[in-house]
Amino acid sequence: MPQHIGYIALLVRDYDEAISYFVKKLGFTVYEDTDLGGGKRWVLVAPPGSVEARLLLAKAASAEQSPRIGNQTGGRVFLFLHTDDFWRDYQAYRSRGVVFREEPREEQYGIVAVFEDLYGNRWDLMELKR
């Protein structure tokens, strides 16, 4: 039976500010934004070229969830954004104000640099060696 990761929930403070960040800063596309009532929405975003996996922007709904916004993994890199052109995307992101926490570096597997999203979640922007 084939399987794949469909959605990854990302806690956010506000749907619209999160959508704005992912679309304007990272160039993602909104695939769905459905009002579920009671202030809840089903919001799916993904980078260009993404085939199956999507981020589900999930607004924190409790006092227990709110402190976890931006720290869902205890400060470790949380998400890995693969690209076919590291330098193109690195320069574009920097020009749009994306905060990188380190300089790009060459690793055995490719080029990588850590950036933070608007909430402080750490991401790897990476171009894998072919």
C-alpha cells in the first residue's frame, strides 16, 4: 500500500499573517482556505512545485498550544525546504527579509543554510547534490 506525508500542522498565531508570510516572503501558494466556523479555518500552503506535502496552518486554540508557536521542536530545525537552485532562493529570501541564522555552507549532501520563519521555527533551505 503506497503512503506519503500529506499535511504537516504548523501552529500559527494568526491565519492571515501566516498566509502573508508564506506567500510574500517564501513564494508559497495557498491551496485551500476554508472557513470551518467558530474562527477556525483549514489553510493549506506549499512551495512551488510541491506535489503532495502541504503545511496546514493551524491557529493555536488554547493556552497550552500558544507557547509552542515557533518552537514545535525545541529549537531544532523543524522543516526542510528543498530547492533546485539554492543561490536563487537564498538571495530572493534575503531580499524579502527572511532571517537566516547562519551563512550558507557546503555539506556532503549539498548546500544548506538555516532560516527562521516569522514565528521562529527553524528551517533548512537546501539544494541536494545530484
